[in-house]
Amino acid sequence: MSTATAPASAPAARKPATMAQALRQALHDALADDASVHVLGEDVGTLGGVFRITDGLTKEFGPDRVTDTPLAEAGILGTAVGMAMYGLRPVVEMQFDAFAYPAIEQLISHVARMRNRTRGAMPLPITIRIPYGGGIGGVEHHSDSSEAYYLHTPGLHVVTPATVADAYGLLRASIASDDPVVFLEPKRLYWSKADWSADAPQGVPPLGRAVVRRAGRSATLITYGPSLPVCLEAAEAGRQEGWDLEVVDLRSLVPFDDETVCDSVRRTGRAVVVHESSGFGGAGAEIAARITERCFHHLAAPVLRVAGFDIPYPPPMLERYHLPGVDRVLDAVARLQWEAN
Amino acid sequence: MSTATAPASAPAARKPATMAQALRQALHDALADDASVHVLGEDVGTLGGVFRITDGLTKEFGPDRVTDTPLAEAGILGTAVGMAMYGLRPVVEMQFDAFAYPAIEQLISHVARMRNRTRGAMPLPITIRIPYGGGIGGVEHHSDSSEAYYLHTPGLHVVTPATVADAYGLLRASIASDDPVVFLEPKRLYWSKADWSADAPQGVPPLGRAVVRRAGRSATLITYGPSLPVCLEAAEAGRQEGWDLEVVDLRSLVPFDDETVCDSVRRTGRAVVVHESSGFGGAGAEIAARITERCFHHLAAPVLRVAGFDIPYPPPMLERYHLPGVDRVLDAVARLQWEAN
Amino acid sequence: MAHLSPPSPAAAGPAKRSARPAKTPPEATGPGHTPPPGWHPRIDPAPLLPEPEPYRLLGTPAARDVDPALLRRLYEELVRGRRYNRQATALTQQGRLAVYPSSTGQEACQVAAALALRPQDWLFPSYRDTLAVVARGVDPVQALTLLRGDWHTGYDPRARHVAPLCTPLATQLPHAVGLAHAARLAGDDTVALALVGDGGTSEGDFHEALNFAAVWHAPVVFLIQNNGFAISVPLEKQTAAPSLAHKAVGYGMPGRLVDGNDAPAVHQVLSEAIERARTGGGPTLVEAVTYRIDAHTNADDATRYRDAVQVDQWRAHDPIDLLERELRDRDLIDDAELKAVAESAEALAARLREEMNADPVLDPMELFDHVYAEQTAQLREQAAQLRAELDAEEDR
Amino acid sequence: MAHLSPPSPAAAGPAKRSARPAKTPPEATGPGHTPPPGWHPRIDPAPLLPEPEPYRLLGTPAARDVDPALLRRLYEELVRGRRYNRQATALTQQGRLAVYPSSTGQEACQVAAALALRPQDWLFPSYRDTLAVVARGVDPVQALTLLRGDWHTGYDPRARHVAPLCTPLATQLPHAVGLAHAARLAGDDTVALALVGDGGTSEGDFHEALNFAAVWHAPVVFLIQNNGFAISVPLEKQTAAPSLAHKAVGYGMPGRLVDGNDAPAVHQVLSEAIERARTGGGPTLVEAVTYRIDAHTNADDATRYRDAVQVDQWRAHDPIDLLERELRDRDLIDDAELKAVAESAEALAARLREEMNADPVLDPMELFDHVYAEQTAQLREQAAQLRAELDAEEDR
Ligand SMILES: Cc1ncc(C[n+]2csc(CCOP(=O)(O)OP(=O)(O)O)c2C)c(N)n1
Ligand SMILES: Cc1ncc(C[n+]2csc(CCOP(=O)(O)OP(=O)(O)O)c2C)c(N)n1
Ligand SMILES: [Mg+2]
Ligand SMILES: [Mg+2]
């Protein structure tokens, strides 16, 4: 990996980088800039993580800063809580989405609540990195989308990048946050590429702000993480049907950027929420409900949702039937009651 | 407890019973009717459970049928999975809502998925009883409303009674179900009373059916479990404001009874969803989103939500500010854009 | 530190189980038939095994080696602790406390845990350990904040290095390990002491915490207060182990077994473990055998699951009586001192009664203040809603 | 079962750690100073401790007591297993399998586990244990269903009493305990055997399962395949225990330590433990010391975290070679038999190649079929949507 040994301060031209590289660079720079940052998880050391996001970091920063832990997710997050209580800023890796579940008691009952419990005396600046979502042909338990559990848990930030630049920026911002952040990495975008350099960053974006990735006037597609490329592609394809679709990338599910979303929907009058986790009780439910509450009289049609089915994540040979694709998004757009215009 | 020793078949007049007694009777009758039913959990044996729902059952059915387990929730649910694999029908008690979190990996990754994983060969008829919600002055971790986590997990039924009769009927139906059921017991209704007898039951209700608890024409209040009494009270109080409010008790969050809910909302044209768990990403989001999708042109106003704030559950001295009460429900009804009529 | 030879575990008594299959491997003879290459005896398990019966000091000659000032200090804290428990339970009856899990009978563990620590150390209490928190110097009224229904934690954990009283069982143990690990990485001589009950040892978090501690060689000491019950569930339904201290060897740390009602013994065992941790020796698991004299909490009815005979047996092994006898038999305390101790306890109780009598004033608007470092837009909206409701209420 | 005297754990080698504090209690002298009333030495821990070094049979005189037919049977299955692993890994390269976690080097554990069970028993495999599943009689192609990206479990668990290959580590262990417990309550003589890796022992579920098993005296045997690594993490970062088998005493069950590359030794130790469980003796924890010769899966690069020297050392302790040498040295097998075994393995591989060559045909509409006993209204709607999409696709 070419960026592995580049010092954080060396000037570098923008050149193609993958999201995985940008994430690695963010960890690298955070470790270099702040001695209180520690990385821990299963296989994050010598191996560099199963997705190589921590590649070479143990070598550079030593095993006390980048630590292979025993195989126990509650233990990893629970010890991170203690480390944060002592003033450190732990960055924890959960190897896959479904393997974060053993840590949920620590997450809900402590990580999300310690600041509130102690009336601000004991914040826990922990970043919990979780590769999530499907589309990579993973066998059972390797493709879950678990964001709905996290976003319903007050006290947590829930952040997910969809671009290479955001992967860097949002991860830096998450690590710098004094609150715990569940940082969801869309694993099928790990190998997505963009021209990017850590030394010409567009600035570390603030947490909690959505961004309009494509302007449009007919309807708004609201999405995040792994579904952004699907929506952008759908927007392109939609031109042939005569639709000029706006695409909003949420970037942060908590806090939620009502302003950007509602601005867009009030302009377009129509909205489709797209994500790959199961629809029932998923993030899309919240998004649709709050748009309706806030923009009711601007809506020409109900806010529709395109989401994974309400089934356990299917095996690789069937996942394409489950995942929202361009056609399903455009079908939803078509159902936005255009005749009512 | 007067019903403790009444044989299941003895005729008995309807007389005041608490929800706790009805739940106990349901367990009793299930144990008596079906030798494959086993009850297990912390303190469910000799003590009869911290809420006395299993009072006397160990004495009557023996410690092999009603079993005090070691103190480990993942272990309780995990062993229940194995018992179900061998053909038993375990009924598991989690002592409090927040203490079910350690079992979430077993719940999501196995309980919810084993039937699907094995293409129907290995169903898991497990009932997981969880006392939930606040309003009882419980200290931290004793008042969580965790239904949003469960209802977003495909493969689980999520059931919650709001009346004494339903407590009996729905628990019997849940235990009889060949699917896993998360059975949420509203702990502040444990001591609610109604005239009821196990021997004059209104029939075991099917799972997945909502019920209209109060007919009305102005707007629909949609609720479940601990918030039903609040909504009924609000409906009464609303008469003074000239509102004739319909109240729907969902009883089952999964499967969801779209028919009953949409019938009502199409008639009234207005809806407020009421629950006490945090609003963001809560059950109300799903309910509001799906009503909007299905009844958009019948809606005179956006579906509004009255829910707990997006904060960790507050301490006893402040919980009344957090819990949806009659005033907050009526405030929401008032915001249903009546001028538009 | 008087005896260096580890006890033979076989000395613990005759085997209670049926004879079991062979374990000694037949002598290797074939060519090239060596043990698997990866395997080597890594550490000797024998020194990790606990003593054959609970370690005691009181009533033994070794008690004479204990500093009398320490004995008196322990005694005073025990008496104050007992009084505190009694007063707090009384306050639940008056509705001044939402709930109180009394540690009556376990005061020796509570007090010894607090006194064995130095200021730079950290205490990680479980929900029953208010006494230990108070004995460590947290304000006795503030320590009850959670239990009176006021905000969840009434003290700043950093002020006295006391983590919040922890309700989800065993979840505090990995916190203690992480903190100890962080301290070690920083080069500080801080030790963390984490308390857990016999029931809590069944939780996965117990296991994961002990394993991390041993692998990381973290300066942490785990004290199990084995009080015989987890609410209604007796120890024999909780574990089949020879003792809870025997779990230590499975993590590669020493296990110690101590009479939990012998305050100087608990203090000594903990002090040794803490010193060992402080000087780079790694973690220790201590099991203190004690008993919960009161019900689980004021809301519990202990007669449903245990009989009075057992309670009486334990009353005869009362931690205060045991220590008082030592002090009296050896003339280490006189009536005036005993009276002073009793008065100190009464003063504590009086202060509790008085200060707990006033209703705390909580501002509901603070519900939104510490969920995040900065209020989110959503919380600002919700706060505004509550503000409006409160204003409307006032107007009425 | 030849040796009945338990080994002294102190024989495991000299203490590697610094001397530790006293444990033997001073003699009690004072009046009334008895041990805490609740405490009594419950069971002798000594017989629960594992053998001082991994138990072996091959190359020892005791190997002569093993039925030669069993040795030959084990040998055939080992060779078939090795070939299966190799073929499956090759299939990943051809895109016929999504992923394959090979058990090459661990075949002795896999095969012995399967063969030690009777039909009424249950096997609870971990994700790496395809070989054990196949050796127990599950169809070799069906056993790969999960790993080829087809439906999650390709066989009916009840047919051969084989639970689904379990991916979330250690979560299968409480299932095995629950099933064994249910069987015991039913009065059946069923035993459950659950497999777990060295890494999996760190999970809370491992702890909770073993504790439930011991408390319930469930007829279950736990086999840890300690293959030295959890993906890249070596054993010494996973545990500081003298051995993983030493964890047993902390639950009150016997721990056994066996050379995991010595197939008859593993078979014997497991058989004894299974027999013990079947006859009411309760659970046993067995640690088999072995090695993962291949990378974690075909997607892994093992050179990143271990060097070839170690791998070579283990190749010299190959389970097939060890057994083959025994068979040859003692003339228990001839060239014709060896050839027949090799052919049987080749036939298995050929069948795999052939049957895995065809793409399985999955009906996407089945996505909705087994989420619940009956499709919910929501799923019926979603199924209708997919049906419409599929129809539209066909129309194009
Ligand atoms: C994870 C979890 N499960 C269940 C409970 C409910 N609960 C509170 S105290 C208790 C018993 C604890 O027993 P033990 O650990 O022995 O401590 P003791 O009460 O004896 O001090 C239980 C089951 C809890 N607090 N946390
Ligand atoms: C709960 C959980 N966490 C993480 C993983 C990811 N993972 C798969 S295999 C593996 C290593 C397992 O090591 P070990 O238990 O020693 O078994 P082995 O691979 O050596 O057979 C890990 C971390 C998982 N499957 N489940
Ligand atoms: Mg206890
Ligand atoms: Mg391994």
C-alpha cells in the first residue's frame, strides 16, 4: 500500500486512492497527531486487519498503540471504555457487522450513557469502526446492516462515509469527537477509488452534516454509505425517463441533518429513501417519518422507501435480489404519483 | 396469589385479576398442557421471579421444568436454543429489559435465523419474556424500552399485551407459536387489574392482529403496551376539546396489522403514534412511515409521533417529564391541522 | 508473605467425584514421537491455585503481626458501615431512597477494599458496594444519588478515582482492566480494584475481563464477594467449581481464597495483590467468602429462598464481632474508644437522615444537557418542547 | 483408562513466575475462629487438572491396545479429509466456492470427533469443521453449501444430528449444552460434542456454556482445537493460562490435554469423555494441541504473521504421517490397502469436483419462505414485488 509510509505532512498530489487507503491514512494521521489515540481489535496488529485498514500501523506505532486483542468483542469495547476513562481515545475495530453484537450491552449500557450518567464528568471519546453491509459475496453473518440498532441508541453518533474523501475526513472527525461514534464502513466501497490525497483534503467535515451529491429538481433520493453509488447511478439513468433527481448523502445518521434534507424535499416535493438494511424499523422509517412531519404540505406523494427485504441477509448467490438496485430505485421514483402534477 | 393453585380446568367466575396473575396463569396452563414447555431464567424458580410471574411454578412442575439458571443472559438464551433444537419449547425470562442486551447476539444471529438458515428444518419455538418500559421508579437500566431493536430483526415476532386478558391470551399464543417470540411485558401494567378469569377466556387471540380499543371519528391514536392506558385516558379527556378519538392497540409489532391500522386512519384521516421508547428510529417511525405510504391521500395532516425523548432513560425523579402523558398526546392531536378541515 | 511454598491442591480434601480416566501419558518410545512442536509447559499452574481453605488472620497468631492502628481503623469503618447500611435501609422505608441493596454482613470486604487502595488507584464498584465507595472517601450522601432516584451518578468519578456504581453485572470488570492497562502504558503506578458478586462471575464479561487482564498483564485486582446468593439463587446453582478462586488458573493468574468476614485478612490479601499488580506482577483474582445478612434489597423477601438457621450461623461469624473480639482480647481498644466509634457511626447516620430528608431539586431541562458534548438539533427541539410544556404548566 | 492416579500438577515444570505471597493459612487458635460457615471444600480440584503434557498414543506402548481396525479407519478418514481440504481449496481458486477455511493439519481432531460419536449423539461444529461434518456422514457436497454461497445450511441438522456449521465464534457452545440438557431431562443417552477454536475460548459464550454445562451436569464434551492461531493472533496473545485445558477446573469439570495430531489419542480421550457424559459423569473440556498448516482461509496470507520454520516443524508432526508410521511399523497396513485408501480419497475429490462444477439453481422467491412458519402480510407483499420484478426481467 503506497500511502503506508508517507509521513502525514509530506506534500502529495491527488491520485487514485481507495476508500480503504483513505481510512488507513486517517488512522495513521490520528495516531501520529495525538498520542492518546489507540487502535485495538482482532487482527488489527501484525495482519493489518482482515480488510487491511490498519496495515503497517503496529509496525509504525508499536503494539501498545495498535493492539491485537483476544477474540472477544465485549471485552474489546469494555476495555476501551476503561482506557477512555483514563484519558485515552480508543479506536476499536469490530471485524464484521454481525460480530459487533456481543458488544451491544457495553455499547448501549455504558458507551452511550457514561457522559450522561456522570453529568458530563466522564465523556467517552471512543470510535467504533464496523465494516457493514453486503454486496461482497460474504457468507452468513458477514453482510449485516446494523445501523438501525445504533441510531436508536441515544448518546451515540452514527456516521458512515460514502466517498473516499469522506472516509478520511469523517473518520478523523469521529476520532476527534469527544462523544462515542459508531463509524460504519460500507465494506463494498472499500475498493472504490477516487482521486484524493490526505494532503489536499477538503477540510475535515463537521459531523452531522449531509451533503447534496447531485442537484436535481424532480425528486430527492436520500441515502447513505453503500447505497450512494446506486442512487447516483439511478439518477443518471433517470434522466432517460425525464427525471432530474437530486441525491442527498446523509453521512451522519445521528445527529440527523434535517435542514439539508428538508431543504431538498421542499424544493422537489418528492422523496425516496434508499438503504440496504431491512426496511421494517430501519433508518428509512425514521427519515420518511420526519420528512413527512416537517414537509407534509410540500409533498406531492408519500415518501417512499427502497430497502432490503425483511428477511435475514441472504446468501451470496441471492444477494442481488435483496439489495436495492437501480431498477428498484427507479420503480419507486415512478410510483411518486407523477400524474398528480 | 389466589390463582396459583386453581387447576386449569376448574370453572371460575370472572373476578379482578392483575396482569401479573394472568401472565402467571398463562405460564401455568402452558406448562400443564404441554410437557415440552420449559421455563428458565434468573430467579424464576424458588423466588418466583422478581415480579412473581413464575410464583409457585417450580413447586408445582419441579425444577427441571421451571429452572433457576446461572446468571448469564447469553447462556440462558443460548441453552434455550439447544433445548429447542431437541424439541422443547423454552420460555425464557430476562429479568429486566436492559439485562437482555447480553443475549442479543444469540437473539439476532441464531434465534431469529435458525429456521431460515435450515430452510425450515429447525424452527425454534422460543418465547423470550422481557419486562420493559418505565414508570415504576426504577433506577438506571431498569426502565428501557428496547422494542425497536427487536422489531428490526427479521425472524422474530414482537408481541406486547396491554390488558389483563391479552396478557394471558397473547402469552399462550406466543408459547404455542412455532416461531421465536419476543414477548414484551409492560412492567408498569403488571399490577393493573381487570375482571378476568382464565376459564372464561375470550379465546386465544391470533398473533399479529391489532384491536380497536375505542372507536372514534376525529383521529386515530395508535399505541401498544404501556401507553394504551395513556391513550385511552387522552381519548376521554379529548372529548372536552370536541375530539372523538379512536384508539388502536397494536398488540403485535411484528407481524404488523396494516389492515386494522389503515382502516382506522383512512376513516379518521389523522393519526398520532404514541409510545414511550425514544422516538428516533423507534417503532413510531415505522408506523408513521407505513401509514403515510399506504394512506397518503386520506391524510389531512402528517402522522405525528409522541414518544420518549432521544435521551438515555432518566432517573425516577425525572421520568414523568420523559414519558408521554395525556397532555403531550392531546398537544399532538391539536397539531393535526384542524384548520385545514 | 510469610509462607512461600505453594500449597498442594490435593490437600483440599478427598476426591468427591468418581475416579476418572487416565491422564498420565504413557512414556514415549517410538522414534520421532515427540510432543506437538507448539506445546511447552508455559507456566506452572500450582502456584496459581488458591489456598485449600479461606485464609484467616483473626484468632490466629499471625494477627499479632498486623498493625493495631490498622485493626482499629478497620473496626471503626466496619461499625460506621454497618450503621450506614441500617440507616439507608430505614430511609427506603420512609420513601427517601428508591431502593437499597444492603451489604450488612459484608462490611469487611467493603471496608478492606477501600482501605487497601492508595489515592492514585481506582475502585470499580458493583451496585451493592456503596460502603466501599464511602469508605474510599466519596461523600456518603452523594454516594446514594443513584439509589434515591436522583441523577445516575452523584459524584465525579475522577475526584476520588471511583467509577460509577455499576448495575449491569460484571460489565464494570473490563472497564477496570482497560483503565489499568492504560495506566500501565502511561507508566503510572495505578492499580484498579474491581468488585463483583458470585452471581456476576457467571457472566461472559467476567471471563473476557479476566482474560484480557492476564494477557495484558494489567495491574488489576478482582475481588469476588461470594455472599452465597445471587438474589435467590444459591452458589451451588451458580457454579460447580471447587471454589470461584479456582477460575484464576484458567486465565493464568493467581487465585486467592479468603474469609470475607475477617477484615484484616481481606485487607492483607488485597494489599498483597495490589502490591503485586503495582510492581508489575499482573492481575490477581481474590474470592472472599462472606454472607449477605439482609435481603437482596429492601424490596426482596429472603425468607422465600433461605432459612433462618443459615443466617444465624453467619451472624455467629459476624465481621464486626470477630474483629471486636480480637481487639478486646488483646486489649487493643478500650471502652472510651468503643464509645467514640459508636458515636462516629451515629453521627454519620444522623447526617444521612438529615441530608436525605430534603428533596433534591432536579431541573428537568438538564435531561438534554449531557447526552452529547453539544446538544444536537434534535435535542434542542425536544428541549424547546419540554420548556414550553413547563411554562404552560406554570401558567396554569 | 489404564492409569487411575491423577498426575500432580506441580509436575508440569518449574514455576516460571516470581514467587508469590503466602497461601497456607496460619493455624487457627483463637476461640470460635472457625472458617466461614458457608464454606466447605466442595470437590477436590486435583483430578480436574489436565495431564502435564499432551496425551499421546502413537509411538507409545499403549498404542498396541488400540483396535487396529480403528487405526485403519482413522487413517482412511484422515487421508480422505486431507484430500477433501485440498480439493475444496482448489475449488475456491476456480470460483466454485466463495471461501474455504481449511483444516489441513487438524484432520486428526476432525476425524476423531466424528468417529467417537454414536448415532444418537449430536455434533456442534464451528465454521472450520466441514471435515468433521463429512466424517459424521453428511453428504460432502451438501456440507459445502454455506461456503459455496448457496443457502446457509445445506443439510437437515436432524438427519445426522449435526448442527449447522457455526460462524459466530463460540455461540454454538451453549446450544450444545442446551441440547444435551434437554436430552438428559428426556432420559435419552444422547451426548453432545461441541467444537471450538483456541480463539473462540476468549468469548463470553465459551464461559457461559461451560458454566451451564457443569452446573446442569449436562452430557456434553467440549473440544478445543488449539491450532495456535485465531487468524493472525497467536495463542500467547489469546491467553496466559498454563493450558486451555486448565480452564476446566474453574467450572468444576475435568480438563484433558491431548496431542491433537495423534488421531487415536484424540479418539480415546474423546471417547472416554463421551462415555463419562453418557453415564452421568457430566461434561469434560478437552484441549487438542494441533496446528493450522494452511492459511486461515484461501483469502488469507499467513506469511504476514508467521514464519515458515514453525510450519515446517509442524509438518514434521503431521497427523497422517504419525499414524501411517504406526501402521507401517506394526505392519497393520499393506501397500494394497494404502492404495485403496488413496483411491477412495481421489474418488471423493473427483466427486467434489464434478458436483461442485454445476451451478446450484436457487429460486429467489424462496427468500421469503422460511423467515417465519407462515409468511407475514409484509413478506407476502415483498414477495409479490420481487415476483413482479422477476417477471418484468423475463419480459425484457
Ligand atoms: C446483566 C445483569 N443481569 C441481571 C441483573 C439483575 N440482578 C441484579 S443483582 C442480581 C444478583 C447479583 O448477584 P451477585 O453477583 O452474587 O451479587 P450480590 O447481589 O450477591 O451482591 C441480579 C440477577 C443485572 N443487574 N445485570
Ligand atoms: C463472534 C465472532 N467474532 C469474530 C469472528 C471473525 N473470525 C472468524 S474466524 C476467526 C478466528 C477464529 O480463531 P479460532 O477460534 O482459533 O478458530 P480457528 O480459525 O483457528 O479454527 C475470527 C476472529 C467471528 N466469526 N465471530
Ligand atoms: Mg452474591
Ligand atoms: Mg485457532
